[in-house]
Amino acid sequence: MKKSRGLINEKELSREFGAEHSVPVLIRSTYSKFLPLLRLRRAAEILLRSIGRSGTELSILLVDDAEMMQLNRQWLRRSCSTNVISFSQHGDDFRQPDNDLLGDVVISVDTARLESANAGVELGQRLEELLVHGLVHLLGEDHELGPVEAERMKCKEQALLSALYKELRMADLCINIDHVATVRQARGTTEPDPVTAAGIVEMAGADGIVVHLREDRRHIQDRDVRLLRQTIKTRLTLEMAATEEMIGIASDIRPDIVTLVPEGREELTTEGGLDVVTLEKQLTTAVTRLHDANIPVSLFVDPERDQIMAAKQTGADCIEIHTGLYADAPSSKIQDREFEKIVAMARAAMDLDLRVHAGHGLNYRNTARLAAVSEIQEFSIGHAVIGRAVLVGLERAVREMLSLVQKGYLE
């Protein structure tokens, strides 16, 4: 049902969720339990883009059955709770292209929980389905007008859900170019230049560049990070230890995101995730300082529930799941077990409103399977791509990996 009524105050939402989320998707929850708001926001943004309304404001309100019943009674004169109600911001003028306010979708989480349990699906999935139903109402469809209208609305919902789940499977690919610098440092010369390599990687279609500025400067140098910040057109991820020196460098250079990683001088590469449980206080301080510099923060963690819960407590925006045990599994049985662990922990992180990245040891044989996991939104892959680039060229190596990640070889 549609009703012309704005239920969400933009200023109030900006205070609650941050000014960067003021448009086009506003989400507010009066529900007492934690909900996957980030997942729902991402779904809403994809849906708006798929209908050509990415510049249109959509408000989502999550309530319990009691509040939904009150809204039904107040606006629709119904003395019952429903799973979703839509309130148009502009009456019958929803078809006008210059409208920048679409309306409100109100979802009863109590009812959604019951429906998801009965259908054997995740709560997050059912919330997405109800969001689609409410959005189609805002676009002018109403299944209560008759069988023809109901069938038309159903077809539109199915089309939107197909578009949503197709895009949710398409994770970003960021290329780690550390090993371009490794070759350069082996001879102590100026070539190959990782900054030049980054340009080729971007032209090949990658979504971002990743570098690890280590305390021992064994490959990437300060000069590289500064030039990359000035030249790349996508986004820059800076991997680093949570030290005073590195926090200062990051605050000065301002990468698009920092990934905090463990670091040992004797290791060839990062060998495992952060022990966030043990280091929670130190990491919380680092996250806070980076946030003060307006830098989002990701924590590199093993796929373990206690580590992910601790990561949430630090205030981090994101986790990167360490995929090394999956990538290096000595048997298919062990790899299957590690895969299921990654999937479960990616879902757990998403439910905690953490963005989910994955990386370490991924190559052209084991990435496609993970690319089918919709909760993983970004892959960080380096060694395999740089190694293949020696044989086929950097641009082709990136394109081949990009194809695996984007298409996922899902079937």
C-alpha cells in the first residue's frame, strides 16, 4: 500500500548514521535487536541503480510488529500488522523523472523473522525481498487492484530480485602490486616502477590498488605510496601495521582505506590474521585515530567468530578474511571445510554490519569459488597476478582474474 507521508527525518538520520549516508538511502531501525543494516543499504543502492534512480532518495524504516500495527491503524485504518508498507513522498507523481524523493518503505522485522524461518532463508534475504516489494509499490504497482495488476507486480519484483542477486555476486577486484616493487628492490634500481604498474592495472579494469608499506620497507617505499595517492584513479588500499609511525604516514597520505595487518620481520609474507581478541585495546586506539583522519579501516582477520566479534568492537568498518588456509589446503576435503568456514564468517560479519573483503593466497584456480559468495564484496589478490604477468603481460593477467571474480563461474 502507498501513502503520502515522510516517516524519516534526514537530519536525524545524518546524526545517527553519519552525513555520508544522508542520500540516497536512509535507514533507521527502532527494532531492539541488531540488524544487517549495511547489507540492506547495499541492496537498496543496487536496486535504485538498476531502475535508473540512483540519485533518488529512498528511506527505509525497520520496526517491530507493535509499531507496524500502529502505522497500519493510523494511516491505512487496519487493525493488524503487515510485513511491509510503502509511503510515497509525492502521491501520484512518482513517474516524474525530476522527483528526487521516492518515499518510505517500512518493514516489520518480527514478521520478516517469522517468514524467513518458515521459508528456511536468512533474515537478510527476507528483508531484501520485502524491500523489493515495497519499492515496486513506490514505483506505482499495487497487487491489491486485481489479478492482472498482481501478476504484473510479481514479474517486476522477480526482475528486480534477479538484478539484485546478480550484482551482489560481483565483488570488486583490487590488485596488490607489492611484488612489482620486490623485483625492483632485488637489484636496487628504479625499475620496474609499481606506480607505472598501477596505471596498467587500472586500465585493465581493476577496481583498486593495494600496497603494503612494511616497517622494514622490503618492497613498497614511502615514495611509492605518495605517488600512488597522487596518480591512481580508482582507490588506494594501504596495508600496514598498527604502529605510531604507520598511523602517522596514513594520516598524512590519506589512502581510501587502511587495512591493519600483523607483521613479522622474519616472515616472507603475512602469515595469518590479527589476533584482535588479544590486541583489541591497541587496535581500537589505531582505528579511532585513523577515523579521526577520516580514513575507513579494515582488519585482516582469520575466519573465526571471536576475531570477527572483536573486530566489530574496535569500531572497524570492514574485515578482510584471511583465505590462506583455504588457498593452501592439501586436500579437497580440507579446502571444502575452509570454504564453508569463510562463507559462514562472511555472513556473520555482514550481519554485524561489517563490510567483507577477502584475500591471501588466492589464484586462478581457487578464486572463482569464493567469487560466488555474495557477502564478499572485494578481493585483494597480488602474487598470482604478478606471477602470471611475467608470462602473459600485466594487462592480460589482470583481465583474466577480473573475469573470474566478476562472473564467478557460478555454474
